Amino acid sequence: MTEDEKQRLIECYCAKKLTGSHGWRATFMMTAGVALGATAMYFFDPNRGKARRGDVRQRTTRLARHGGRILAKHADDLLNRAKGAVAGASAALCPREQTADDIVTSERVRSRLGHVTEHATAIQTEVASGVVTLRGAVPKLKHRQVVDEVLMVPGVTGVRDHMVSISLA
């Protein structure tokens, strides 16, 4: 074996050893060291480092404040949903024989219409003894859905449909 072949064999062996199971660790550690050094240089720069650190502090404070508000909003939402689920379950298990007056039923119908169609303001409602009369214009595709949803409102005993179907182009 010549000297050249021996040298190539040694280089090949060293390359295999570096790219084996420990090679990725060395590469990772070297990359992490470079990143840490670059970050330290960025924040401890004598000219702009103080301003950069202040900017990071300000952004972190804002993010914490904003995140706290979002967390509080989601917690309130979850609490309200839980209360609604408990009230719904309670109403399902213990049905009451009370009838809602026409004003309450009318408000419930208006509320439900707002969830069904974007054109709820174009629909007039009248309630008499639990029977709802609907008048106005409603999109053709939503007509049946509006009537079905109104029938599902608590306190509604019937629906008189005097709505006009329109096609939206």
C-alpha cells in the first residue's frame, strides 16, 4: 500500500467517524454556539445594544399584557358556555309548564333570525299567543331554514309565513 492510499484511507475513516452518530451532535453544538454568540453580539453591542434590549423588553411586556387579555376573554367565554350547557341540561331534565309571553317570544325569534340570515332586518315579526307571523323579503335559499328555525324557538306554537322569496344575483 502506497503512502497516498494510506492517506486516503485515513481521511475516509475520519470522515465516516465525524458523520456517524456523533457527527450531528457536533454540528448542532457548533451551530448553537454560533447562534448564541451572534445573539450576544447583537444585544451587547456598545452602540445599539441598549436600544435593542429595550425594544425586546417593551415587546415582551406588550405581548404579556395582550396575552393576558386574550386569556381572560377565552376564560369568560368558556365559563359562559359552561353555564349555558348546564342551563340547557337543566331545562331538558326538568321541563316547566310555563309559557313565555309574546314579547319574550318575539325577542327570541328576532335573535334566532339574526343567526340564520344576514337579512334579518328585512323580516318583520308579530307574535300573538305563540303564533309568529313573518313578513318581508328573504333569500330563496334561506326561506325554509328561516321558518324551521323560528319553529324551534321556545314559546313558538306556530308560524304564519307571509314572506316573499327573492333571488340574490
